[in-house]
Amino acid sequence: MTTKIVLPDSELPKQWYNIAADLPTPMDPPLNQAHLPVKPEDLEKVFPMNIIEQEMSTERWIDIPEPIREKLALWRPSPLYRARNFEKLLDAPVKIYYKNEGVSPAGSHKPNTAIAQVYYNKEFGIKKLTTETGAGQWGSALSMACSMFGLECKVYMVRISFDQKPFRKMMMQVWGGNCVPSPSPDTAFGRKILGEYPDTPGSLGIAISEAIEDAVQDEHTRYSLGSVLNHVMLHQTVIGLEAQKQMAIAGDYPDVVIGCAGGGSNFAGLAFPYALDKINGKDIDIIPVEPAACPRLTRGEFAYDHGDTAGMTPLLAMYTLGHAFVPQPIHAGGLRYHGMAPMVSRLVQDGLFRPMNIGQNECYKAAVMWARSEGFISAPETSHALAAVVAEARKAKEEGKEKTILFNWSGHGLMDLVGYDRYLRGELNDVDLTDAEIAEGLQSIKGLPKPAGC
Amino acid sequence: MTTKIVLPDSELPKQWYNIAADLPTPMDPPLNQAHLPVKPEDLEKVFPMNIIEQEMSTERWIDIPEPIREKLALWRPSPLYRARNFEKLLDAPVKIYYKNEGVSPAGSHKPNTAIAQVYYNKEFGIKKLTTETGAGQWGSALSMACSMFGLECKVYMVRISFDQKPFRKMMMQVWGGNCVPSPSPDTAFGRKILGEYPDTPGSLGIAISEAIEDAVQDEHTRYSLGSVLNHVMLHQTVIGLEAQKQMAIAGDYPDVVIGCAGGGSNFAGLAFPYALDKINGKDIDIIPVEPAACPRLTRGEFAYDHGDTAGMTPLLAMYTLGHAFVPQPIHAGGLRYHGMAPMVSRLVQDGLFRPMNIGQNECYKAAVMWARSEGFISAPETSHALAAVVAEARKAKEEGKEKTILFNWSGHGLMDLVGYDRYLRGELNDVDLTDAEIAEGLQSIKGLPKPAGC
């Protein structure tokens, strides 16, 4: 009775899958501040040109350079598991498979793109990368990748997280990352905010602004983003490509594919190769799961919006709650984002994905069941995928239908145990947004252009 | 270029290797308080009889029951890695292989025996297990295993660790473990200590006494120990047995085998199958690595001593610093034990192993080099094995000899980052024990019987 299917290093994909080549509806272009399509040279102070080219590519298959594959081989191919203990607990007519992305040194899927981005920056002659981090998953992954390729790494961490999660900062420092609380005295924007609001807890919007300011002022420094953008989705497709090989070995094919969705990259990583199968006629139910506290795909609008709170980034055509929307402080920090990857948004708009949202108590309930049967402690973000698996299993039982479910176990929760503690004490609230609250956030996109495919 | 060698679930060993069948010198028997050999029935209130039989077995190969193999398959066989990035950094004529035991849900090798012990207790009709934990690795592993088999788990955690490491407690609670600070009001011994010293930080000795008291008073409750004893060494041999298959696939055989040694179980798990090869004539250098702050094998005595501080356990023939020896609070909490597994001790005494001790700054230095090249952040205990690998690589370079090194990467350090932070700030002291300090600890074994093989 097989529990997991492992692949040798040699089976690590040699190419990424770029869904831009197969979209039923073409992407709406990003727009600059003048509402005109962004040109590569508009971005060249922020990203290296080799990554900008990848961001705009419509080639279906893109070779993975060998030095990237060598580093990915430290934990990839990741194992595909059959969750037999969880199946028994649910007592439903379902087979449950999952990809375990928690086996990476940083504990999540994030290093899949961190390794690739650092490699391309190094190839382009860049010496230092800057980024922002909220909960700390992305800052950790980028610090690790930079240490492996010998680049400097500067992480602007939202001050309240910096203070509340000292272990994440230590983790980055072990990998040589320079992690500072944002706002910081290291940038003009940071100094300005500190002058006006010396006690501010900071925000992701401020941290992004500082990281970009730091990047653009030096010719050997660039900025790096851990989700949302096309090239990040691309780098994550190793997850789904491996899963397809492993599912074939298991002799199974999924009826349902599930992933939690924050910026969209872990979901896309598993889902995009299956989306291609669906475009080609396969009958698959593909479900991105978002928090009830941040329901972009289920209650937001498909619109042009800024990627950051301050409105400094280009406009992206995506599902959004409006860049002024501030999600409640749920424990799944990685899912607290007002927008969604344009590629994921495009495919939701085209009806290829069926999004759902779930409250955090239901998610933790599923994650505790999981830990006590399958052993692994899930990241708060990942618990959203688990809760959707439970919901789909219940539905299959009610309908008396056999189903094969595949989901992305995107990371472990060993650095984020406080949410479990509060759940077990009964202290967690579910956030139930009113229509008025949703409408209020969406005010901030009024007056912006509308996507053509809308 | 292969980075790691993975094995399918079907290659998980079907038997454990019991080195008791192959010892050059037989073991000295454990002695009771009257200094007479312990009989199985003396232990039956503490352990179930099926485990007591295993503890005393001299059968060479012992079948692993299928339900244990099914749970172990959640992470086993663990991958064997070739540490190519670290090799490049060291620039020495060495090939370095390691077993990654950090892939278990609890993050270390501890679940290998936790799963087995919980299974045997369940088979024997036991409903609840008690144990003590210092740093928390063992309490976590046992909580997880109990949740998988539906047993209650009560963990007495040394109070100062309970207060300083709230995340370990949360981890146990996610798995349903009931973790209380020791001394606790839940036992007579705990109440006595609390009455006399209400502000005591607790100790492993007190916690053991509480866990045993809790176990022996109920017919469906037993006690569980995570290292030192013969059956624990046995359960860990899956590590070395898998490594032998994987090294054969790599087409290599180790000249040097290394593991850190606290109670001795992760070291034994890798080393015992290779010790058999050595007994059969192979030329291998097998090195248990202990902290300079707790040098039992390198500066202690081979003698009869109690396993606990209070002197309540049977006398074991082992290397010891005396049960009154209190190790300094180095960060590798799992290596702070006055004694050493009797089986490991026996083989050191017979000259089969070559122990060394290393100070913690050297260990953290190696662990930071490791994290920045191989990615994974090592447990403070594991860092001792890493420092020995560095030392052996340097020696090989000086001697101009090519060497193949295999070591046990026993666990990750994501729950223990404070030591790294202090190391990076230059705040860590090395403990350099004087001969007088060693002699003082050894006072506590004066008057106890001497082992025959001494």
C-alpha cells in the first residue's frame, strides 16, 4: 500500500509551462500611470531584462537553466502523497492526493521562484535584491536563494510582523539576509513615514515602496516579488508538472484540483498544467480557495487595479477588492492581499476555475484533523486548501459519487503556531464581510480603466 | 549530477537490526536498587511487556509490524543526499553524504521510535503514555505518534523550557498532547517540589520522576523514553539500513560515519548497521560527536550509573559524568545528558567507535556555512555532526587523502533559532570544563558497582 510517490532528481521538469500560450482569452496588458500599455523599458530599473522578457513571453515551454535545476534538486521533485489516514477519517468515497511543498528548506513552495529569480538576476549582473515581506515566508525564501548564489538580500519586513515574529527574522539572518522593520530609516520614503507617524505598525504597501526605492537607485540592485506576476506563476508550474507524472504512476487522474490562493502562485503552480488539460477537453473541477476575510474571486470585481496600496505600481487586470481594501488580520497572512494574479484572474473570468471562500475556524478545524491523522502541521494558508478538501469529500459522500481529489499542501506551519493555539482555545473569530464593506473597498478602483475582456 | 537518492515506500526496511546479537563483548545487565540484575517483571509497571522483551532481546533481526511501517511511510525512506554545495565550499578531497531525518512531521529522527513505542503500547492494551521532555523534540514526536494511534499523551516539560519555548507546547497541543510544566500539581512528587521550591525552573530529573509516578499508578498507563534504552536504538536502525541501500545505489561506501550523540539514538540509528560491517572486518571510522560541555565518551567513565538525577532508575553500565553532573545550558538541549546509551557505550569501550567533542561556537559556525550552501537549517544538536564533518574534511585535505563521509542530519532547527541569533551576535560562550569539574560530577558514582567488562 503506497503512501507516497517519489521521483528521482532526473525527473525534475526540464521546462516550465507558460499558460500565456494557451489562454482562451488573451491577457489585458498592464498599464502605466498614463493608462498606456507598459513597455519592457518601463520596468528595467525594477527588474532585470531577462525576467521582464519572461514576464511578457507567450512561449508555451520555457527551458529551466541547469543551475536552477541543481538547486531545486535540494528538495524537488517533491513527493506526491496519498492521504490514506485522512481519507479514513473522512469516511467518504474519495481518494485524496497531495503534493508536499513543505519539504523545501524554507518550508513552502516559495523557493521554487526565489531560486529562479536570483539566478536570472545574477546572470544579468545584479549584486543585490530587495523585497518586502509580511508574514515572512517570502523574505525567508529569497534570503535563502540569495545566499546560495552569493547575492546580497535586503528584506523590508512590515514592522508589526518584525516585532511579533522574531523567529522569521532570525531565519533570514541565518541565510545572511538583512531584514529591517519597515518603515525604516534606510529609505527617503521610510524616513518620511517615520517622521510623520513614528509609532506606525507599517504595512505591505509601505514596505513595497521602500523595497522599490532601494532597488531603483542603484544599477546593480533590483527588486523581487514572490507572487502575482506571470513569471512567478511560470516558475511554480514545476509543482503541477511533477504531479502529472506522479499521478500517472499512481494510475489515477484528479476529478478535483485544489489550492489556496493569496497572490495565486501556489495554486497556479499546481493548477495551470491541469488547466491545459481542461482547455483540451478534460472534465476537471479546479478550485482556488480564498479566505472569507479576503474574497477577491468570489465577491470582488475583475478590473484594472494597482498591485500596491499606495497606487505606485502599474495597473493589472485582475480580480480585486480595491487597493484601499485592508483585510482583517486573519492568521493566514499570505492570503491577505487585495488583488489576485492576473493569469489566475483571467481563467476565473473565463470560467475555467471555480473559486470558493472559507472562514478561518473551518480551516483550522480541518488542519487539526489533518495533523492528528497525517502528522504534518499545515501553514495557516494551506489550511484553506484542506478545508476545501473536507467540503468536497462531504459533497461526494452526500451525492454518493466517487471522486479523486488532488491538492497542493503548500507549506508547513511550524513557524506559525499561534493561530492553532488561539483556535484550540476558541479565541478565533470568523470575518463575515457585509456587502457594504466590499463596496467600500471597491470605491478605490472607480475611475480606473476597464479591462477589454471584462 | 544526482543530489539525492530517494527510495520508494516498498524499500522501507522490513526488519530492525539488533546489535545485541553481534557485540564483541556482551552487555552488562541493568541492576536494580539491590544491585541485582533487573528482571522483566521489575519493569512491567513502567513499560508494556512486549517492549520489555524487545529491550532484552538478542535476536539479530526483528520484524517491523506492518502498521508501524505504514506510519513510517509518511516520511520514510528518508532521502540520502550528496552535499555537493558544502563540498565545494570546503574545497577538500571529500565526498559528503547525509541522511535527512528532518523530513518527518516533527522535524527529527525521534518519530522513528515514537511510532513503534505507541504501536506496541496500543497492542498491549495501554490507553495513555506519559513522558518528560526538555527542549521539546521528544514530547512533540510522542504526541504526534499518540494522536495517530488514538492514545492519550501526557508530557511533563521542564518548566523553564515550557516558559521559554511556548511554540513547542503549541506543537504538542496541535497533536492533542497534554503538555504541563514540571514540577506540576498533577503528581505527589510535583506537589512536594512545588511546596518546597515554588519558583523552581524544574529539571529533567524531576520531570522523569513525575512521568513515571503518573504511569505506574494506573494499569492502562505506561511511560515512554525517547533515547538511551536498547529498544530505542533498535527502532532507529531504519536510518542506517536505508543508508546502506542508498549508498549502494550511489556506488559509494563511507570511510567515515558521523552522528551527534546525546542519549545516543540518532547516532546509533545510522552507525549500528555500519558497526556490524566493521565487526565483520570493514575499515570504517565511526564517530559519535558530543558537546564539549557534556563530554561523557571523551572525558567520562564507563561505569554503572543511574539514568536520572534523583537515582530512581535501574543502574546502567554506560559512559557517564555522574548523575549529579549538571551540564551548562548550551543550546543543544538534546545533548545535555550525563549518561550515554549502554549499547553505544559498550562499543566505545570495545574500541569500535572514535568519539570526539566540540564546542558550540564551532558547531554554529559549521551550521551557518551549511544553511548558506545546502539550504537546510540544522538543529543545534545536528550542528555537532556538521562541525565534525568540517574537521574530518580539513584533516583529509591536510593529509591529501580522498575520503567518503556519511553523516546523520538528525533534524531541522526551525523551532530553535535563538541559538543562531546569539551566535551571529557573538554572544555564545564555549564551555571548557576543568578536570576538577569532571571529577566532581563523577563523585556521584562512587560506591556503585563496576561493570564486568570495564
